[in-house]
Amino acid sequence: MDISEVKLFKCETCEYQTKHNGTFKRHLLSHKDISEVQMHKCEICEFQTKYQTSLTNHLLIHMNKSEVALFKCETCEFQTKHRESFKGHMLCHKDITEVQIYKCETCKHQTKYKRNLTKHLLVHKGISEVQMYKCETCEFQTKRRGTLATHSLTHRDISEVQMFKCGTCEYQSKYKDNFKRHSRRHKDIS
């Protein structure tokens, strides 16, 4: 089939397009306010999301590793509960000649990961060209939803959020990236 014959679903709000209807419907939710959509809520904590798949993935954090099938890398010690994380991780072991490379048309940036290119493209756009994510508590705003989620933790007490606790020492953090950075210190020592 010729690529020009493939039906593309195109977003009217931004430049997003895809050949997959389900993916397109999921994308459209990103432009809607939470008051306009059905929210999927965790029954264990206060997490809520517009996306059923995000809730399904979230629920994994409440389960012990023994209750979940883990995806384990055969090349290194990486393991995860999440299939998509595992697939992304496996790219790090492949030579650049073995994978599709995503290139920015504006600068020399290139990556093995499509999601990284999508994030990168935001640096070339002005505030008026992209959806901005705004904090409901203060004046903070960002082009990235994940950055807003991390920022929002600054306004929440540790009793209200999931804490990432170190199994080796007493360290704990409400920020996953800080916890990961801390955990690497223990690996470097051994």
C-alpha cells in the first residue's frame, strides 16, 4: 500500500496526526480540561487520570513485585512492570544502525526514541503555539504535562503523595527522579 493511501487522523488543535483511530481518540483527550471528561480514579490513593491505560499502569505501583509479571532485560539488570518501558529500554542496547532514528528538522537533534523527539520539538515552539499546562495553585506553567505533575508535588504534603523509599537506607522522596538518582549511589558503592 502506498503511504499516500493511508488515512491519517489529524488533530485540529495541534499538528498531531496518526493512522490509528484509538491513538487519535486518546490524543484528543489531551486537549480537554478534566472537567470535560470522565476521570479514572485509583481506589487506593488520590491518583486520577483521563486515560484508562494510565490508571491500569498506575495500579502496578500498589502491587508487590511478586504479584506482577516483570519484564527483565537479558543484557543488564533492568527490570520493570511496564511493557512500554521495557521496549524503550531495549533500544539502549541496540547499535544506532539497527534502529530507526528520529531527527529534528530544525536543528541537529536526533534520538532513538520517538517520544524524546516529540518532547524536543517543544523547544522550537513559542508559548502561543503549544498547549500550556498551568498550575492550579500558583503561576507556574510549562509546555510539558510531566513537568507540571512533578511541580504539583511541591504543593502537596508528604502524607498526601506516594513516597519512593530506599530499601538500603532511610532516604525517601516524593520525586521519582530524585529517588532514582539516590538509588544509583548505592549501586556505585557496591
